[in-house]
Amino acid sequence: MAKINSKPAGSVTHLFIYILTFLLLWEWLRPIPVITHTADIHIFVWFAFFSAILIYLRVPYWLIIPALLAGSIYGLHIIFYEGSFLSREGGWQTVRLFSGEAWYNTTLIFSGEFAGLTDPFRTFLLFLLLALVCYLLYFSVFQTRRIFFFLLSTVVYITVLDTFTPVEASAAIIRIVIIGFFILTLLHMLKIQDEERAIGRRTASFFSPAWMYTLIFMILAATGVGIAAPKPDPQWSDPVPAMRGMVLGEGSGSGSGLKRVGYGENDERLGGGFIQDDNPVFTAEVDEASYWRGESKHEYTGHGWVSDPRYEEVSGDSLGYAKYESLTETEERQVSIEMKEGVGFSHFFYPGQVQSISLDNLSFYVDDNEGAREPLSFMTDPVGGRVMAETPEGNEITLTAYDLVYEDPAFPIGTMRTVSENDPQEVQDLYLQLPEELPERVADLAEEIVEDEENRYDKVKAVEQYFSESGFTYQTQDVPMPEEDEDYVDQFLFETQVGYCDNYSTSMAVLLRTLDIPARWVKGFTSGEEIEELEDGRSVYEVANGNAHSWVEVYFPEVGWVPFEPTQGFDNYAEFAEEEVDIDIDLDEENGEDTEQPDQDRDDMIPELEEGADDFEAAGSDGSTGGGGPGLAEMFTPRTLFISILSLVFLMVLYQKQSRLQNYYFLIHYKLLGQDKRFSTAYRRLLWILENEGLPRGEGETLREYAKRVDLVLSSQAMMKLTKLYEKVYYGGYEPDGEWEALQTEWEELVKSLNS
Amino acid sequence: MRNRQEPSVVTHPLVHRLIENIEKVVVGKKREIELSLIALLSGGHVLLEDVPGVGKTMMVRALAKSVGADYKRIQFTPDLLPSDVTGVSVFSQKTMEFHFRPGPVMSNIVLADEINRTSPKTQAALLEALEEGSVTTDGETRELQDPFMVMATQNPIEYGGTYPLPEAQLDRFLFKFKIGYPSKSEELEVLNRVEKRHPIEEVTPVLTLEDIVDMKKDVRKVFVNEKVKEYIINIVNATRQHHAVYLGGSPRASIALMKAGQAYAFMQDREFVVPDDIKYLAPYALQHRILLNSDAKLSDTTNERVIHEVVQQVHIPAGKESVR
């Protein structure tokens, strides 16, 4: 640190830059309490400030080291020890305790046991680091005049923290950009000054107000535009989940609270794009591929689906949920499901019509107590079909593995074409509901689609086919969110025609309801990816968040609820044959293969918050906006385009005309300050303006020669008049007496003629 | 630098009248007349280096007549003695004592023709008078008159039979310049004027010697800003540092430049010196005070060119340099 003493004295600008770098250092300290368990961060800031001042004052090293030592001891005292520092027991005690600590820790260091270092010693090391950083900053500002690397690393640091930790750095990044602009431009100014001094045009450094005004204005303008301008969505998908999955081996739903896609609870507001997520949710051992049903919802609000599940307590042997009626033939099958670690669902996913749960293979945990084996009570919502388990006391559990018995149906298409269309009253009550605000044209469209069809089944098929035949596009990103007064279905059918499963399934359900066909909206997962074929002919499927899906079930009297798949690219209903019973099996096999295609290629998903046991996620239950934000189409509205172009043009004009504007500024400036004593500065400003406009005075050119030349170029006589007066003032030592007022118009004319 | 065709910048009424009067005799030599007057007003002397017959004598005589000054001409020859310049004490048999017969130098305006044709001893006698403003004969110091101005002429040094003036003595002249041949039209004008009778006969005084003395006092009052002084010093300094120069300008050169600048400013009716004055006068005041080194002599470099370069390069003060 002895080197400090040989420093050349810095200017005010240097000090200013040094302060700015200190603010950058502060930005490094700010997020620390969020990402670590460090408290009292203000003490570190104060310590850094203290060291910065000492270093700036170039306190000799025999003084600065004890001072910094004392400062850090004081900091340690505040953080770790009690009592007043100045009292005998306080400060001295701290010193004594700390010297013991230091000795102990030094031995640890030399024996390489870095993990064993105690907290006070670590804190002390941090103090030491801060002081060193302050010195380095001082060195880079006053000596090398290079700070870009520090700035860059600050930006990287903050962005990394913002991306991978809960640190919210949107304000910090703005601050850093502003500070960084200032530092870089001021350093550049210093460099220019050095160069000018080297060629003898300047004798001392200075703090140029004009430079500062321009700088401040430019930075404010840039920041303002940056904040106000429309921003596109991230062009790359959020890398964090994938990276976490890769590096930490975490499954989905691990409770980081990040918005992403998956099976969610809340469907009140559908819409918006989302980002893919391939974290697995569960694996299932099944006879054949099938969709995994979670629940259905029946009330459409115009923006999404709501349900009000009313649970009935059931026994595990008979879960009491019926989907199929007498005319549907079923086959009993068995499935084993194993949830991935960290995925928390308290309700079951099942294919077909769930019958019973095998209590033997059921595992779960309550409140993080894995493998708890308590008797469970099972609850079923007979309307939505949601089957869940909880402890007898009503505590929520998290299922980890379970075996189910279910009915695999085969729907008789011939029968469905001919069955009566007299729906039971309770079905009509629940499944024909529509919001009053639903636009007329939705119903008109439904009529149009089915006008050639006779029976319910053909009508349903016509609606199901409609989407793939009418120019709808399947996409998961840039799907707009409907406005408050816009209907979700109406928007999809008539405005955007782009969307994913939610759009298709909801639209189909709503269209059918306008035709008085009872329909409901089902959510769950597609079959997933076959990852293993077992020897007994069964297969293991892995279902990921990306397999989250929604589809439609339509009611046929005496047949029951038959699933349909309106979403493009997903095979016309994957799991359930819609043919005569005798060819059921063939089709099943075929379909089983087909289902994998869309799963892999399209990754149809429901954009929602991950449902899990975490409080964090339970609180954030309004999550169907996952991956929201303005889409590309929304970005390029005429308004935003107009604003962008306008500001762009404005900036270009500003850049192009900067000297003009500057000249106007001086025109007004000196007009307002028209006293005689301002004459000299006004004249010198004129010289400066002329130089900027490409008419510089030569090195050995006298003012008079210069004035003659300027007058010749500008065909005026004003310059000579002004110069004569200036000579009188500058060389002759006169005080102008009213002459400046007389010449002021000439001055203005000159500047204006430069501007024209 | 002003060129010949430009109108005179002299606006001081008395000086202006004086110049007009001299121009009745000398055609087209306004600049040289001005320079001579600057020398007269600042108490300096002029060295004219020129071929014979271009009007040197006429100019000096016209100047002398215009101010009613006592005018003497010394033709320097190799056998001229110092006493022929300064004057001599003669023994008068009538009064039986020595009495002083002033030499030609004891007048107001002296034309020292072909000064480099005489011996160094005689040159020294004259040049001492230039600097001291007095002459010493027979142990007695005699003040010269005021105003006093010597206009010396010398043949171009390359000519044979000359005793070149040493630098130390050249330094005593305020200006050195050439008169040069007139242009054709000017020469025609000269012929026209002298056709009937010589116009010098008709020149009458327009000023008195007292006017000149008063003006000389006023010249000393012209203000020289520190910045301008700095500029003068920078110029002279630059001649010392110029790569082609063996011996640069002395401090006396700086003094000369400043005094000339004062006179020039006075003639323009200005109460302060501006860098333009200095820049304009620098070649006349400096080129005979520098010695080029041998390299420069072998190449084409001349004293004029060196001074020109220097003047173009030295920064001219124009106010706080950090107007930003």
C-alpha cells in the first residue's frame, strides 16, 4: 500500500468516478443477504466505505493498516459480540476473543481444513477482501483508468444471480447501467484531456459542464427509452429448470416457485404462451398406453374453467366414480404408478374408469415424513372425478407410489350413433352451462359445422374434426391471453386461430354445449413416453410435465362419458377405440403407438403453475399465465411500432443534429445572459462552435486572420466586429460597455448561419 | 502578413499625414515607409539591404524633411575614420582651446550608406551610438539628439570588398528589410514625377520634431497584455529552438519586437498590442538576428523561411483554452 503515497493527486472527476465504482461495489454486496445467510450487510457496506475513504485520502500504510484492522474488529464486535464496544469488557473482549479465533483459524488454514473456519474469521476475511477490492478500485480509477472489466463482471454477477437465485435484479441492472455509462464516459473524457494535454492544448484537467449535461441527458434518455420501450419475450426458453434438472438431478415440482408448464390446479384464466419443461412427473407400468385423467371441470366462465369439488368419503376398494354406462363394454386392468421424487400430488391419475386402489403398494409421506404408513381416507369428487387421499385428520399427503385397478372401455360407435339424445336432468344442469357473454357467433359457427350431421356422434366428430380442417395452427408460444372483455373461445375461433390443447378442448366443449350436447373439459396427461418394455408384455411409460394435456368428454346416454381429442397433431383419441367392439383390440395397438408421436413432437402442455405440496406454489394459485407476456403479434401492434419508430427517429435526429441543438442551446443561453461580462465567454464559445462546425482556428493564426477567414466563408462581417471587440477586451483589458448588447444579434446571426 | 496591395492600416491622423507626405516622393513603398516610421517612433534603427538606386536616400530625405529633422548622410568608405562619424575636437587658434565639431551622427536622422564597406572600427563607432544614444569623444560623453534614427544600408553581403557586420551589431538594428525594385507602373509613376523637377524639392514639413517626441512618449504608453508578451517570448524562443538555427533571437530581440509592436499599435490608433502586430513585425525584427546552422545554409533554408515557419507554428493566445 506504500504505492498509494506516490500517487499523483486526482481531480474532482477522479473522485466522482471513484464514488461511482464504490456504488458498483455496493451492488455486489446488496444481493448477499438474499442468497446467503449473511445478515447485517450494512456493516460491510460501511466498512467498504471506510476503507475507500482511507485509501482515497492516501493515509500512510503504517496508519491505514491499524485503522482497517480496528474497523474490522469493530465490525466483528457489532456482528458477533455483545456490549458496548468502548467499554472495557466490550472492545477488549472482542480483541481477545478474536485473537484466539485468528490463531485457531490460522492453524486450520495451514492444515488445509478450510471448511472448519469459524464465522467471525470468515467475516474478518470478507472485511479484508473488501479493503483490498477498494484499493484495487482506487488503483484502476486513478492509475490505470480502466474499469470496464470490473463493470463487466458486475453485470455478469448480477445477471447470474438474477437468473439462478431468487435475487430480483431488475432495478440493480438499471443502476449498474447508469453508473457504468457515467464511469466509462468520464474515464473517456479524462483520456481525451490527457491527449489534449499531450499536444499542448490544455494545461489542466477540468470538469466540463457541457460534457456532463450531455452525458446526463443521454443517459436519462437511454434509460428512459430502455424502461419504457416494449420488450419482447425471452427468445430462448428459460434455461434454469433444465440446468437444475441436469446439475442437481432435481425433478419437477421441486418447489423453486418458478413458473413453468405442467399439471395445475387453476384454470380460471386460460391463455398465453408457455415454455416447455421435460422434467418427468411419474412412471407407470401398464398393459397399454392411455391418457391419464386427473379431473374434469364443467363450468366455463368465458376465460377458463372453474369447479367446486364436493368430496365424498369412499373406501379404497370402491372409489365410487362412474363414467361409463351400461352400453359400454369394459375390461378390468391394473396399473402401477411411481411418482418422481419431489413431485407432490395428493390426488390420483388414472386411465379409463378408476375402480379401486391397492392399499398394499400405496406409499406416501406426510409433512416430509417419508414412508409413513397410516390408514388413509379416500375422497372422491363424483362430478369432476378427482380422487384424492388424506390422513384421517384431514392432513394433506403426498403420494409417491400407488397401484390402481381401472376399467378399460370400448365404446360402441354404432350404438352411439343411434342412442336417444335424452340426457338426464342432472347432466343437462351441469354440462350445458355457458356464460351469458358468450358471443353469438360461436353458436352460429357450431350450427354451421354440424348442419349436415344427423346424430350426436357425427355432430361431435364434426366439431372434433373442424379444427384440423379449418386452418388452425398448433403452437405453444406467442399465444395471446384474452383481454378482460374478450371470450377465450371466441378469441381462439375467430381472432387468433393459434393455440394448444386448452384452446382446442375448451372450444370444442363450448361449441358442443351451444348445440345442447353435454360436454366437459378434462385435464390430465397424455400417455407419455415408453421407456421400457417388460417381459410380461407390460410397458413402463414415463410421463413428464410436457405431457400435461386437456381434452373433452361428451355424454352419450346409456354409453356414458366418451373422450374426444380435438387438438391438432394428437391422434383422434388415443386410448379408446371408437369402433365396434370386435376390432377394438387392433385399433388399440395402433393407437398405442401413435400416441407417442405427439407426445414427443408436440409436447402439448397446460401452462400452469406446478401443483405441488409446496406452500409457495399453493399460494401462487393464479398461475395459468405461465409463460405469459406479450407475444410477437402483440409486440408489433401499430402503437408500439409507432412509438418505437418515433423514438428511433428522434434519437437519429438528435444524433444528427446534436451540434445544431447544442448551438441553439448556446443561443438561448447567451441571450438570457446578455451582460457585458459574459462577452468573453460568448466569444470563446463562438470559437468553440466554429471549431465544432469544421472551421477551426489554425495554430499560428491570429484572431483577426481567423475572423477574416470566417467572414469570408460565411459571407458576413460579424466575426470581424466581434473579434475587434474581443481583442479590446482580451488584449486591451477593457470592460465592454454596452457593446456586447449591440453585437449580440450579430453573434446570434453567426451561430444561426452555422446552423442553417 | 499584409501584402503590398492592401490599404494602409495606419489610422493615427498625424502618422497618416506623415506617410502621405513621404509618398509624394516615394512611390509604392508604403510598407517600407511604415516600417521606417515604426523605427522612428520606437527609437529604433533600420538596416536596409539593397542594391543602389532604389530610392533609399529619397525615402530618408523625405522623412527627414517631413518632420523638419536635421538630416545627415554618411557615405561609408574603407578609409572612413570613427571621428568622421562621431565628430572631432579641433584646436581653435582663435580661442586657444579645443572645441568640438559634431560629426554627422549628431543629427536627427542619419543615412549611413554602405555601412559594410568600412572598417569594423568605424562600424563600431556608429553602432555604439545606435545603442547608447550617446557618443564619447575625448573622454566626453555627448547625448545625441532626440529623435535620433539611423537608416543604414548595406550591399548584399555576397559582394566583394565588404566587412560584414558581426551579429552583435546587427542585433542593434530594430528592423532589417529591403526596399526592392518598383513595379513597372510604379516606375512609370516615378519617371512622371521627376520629369519636370524632383518632388523632394517640394516636400514641406507636416510635423515638428516635438510632435515626434510626443508621439514617442505615447508609444510607450501602449498597453501590452501579459499574454501578448508571452506570445513574443514564445516566438523568440522558438527561433532559438528551431532545428535550422545556430543562434536564435536574444532577449533584445524580444524587447525590440515588443517596442515595435507598441509603435505599430499606436500607428493604428490602438491603445493595446494585439498578436497580429507582433506576427506582422516579427519577420522584419527577427530575421537579421538569427544565424542558420551549416546544414540549413547548405540546403535552401533562409532566415525569412525560418521566421515564417516559427510564426505559423507558435500558438496565439486567444483566451482561456479550456472553453468547453
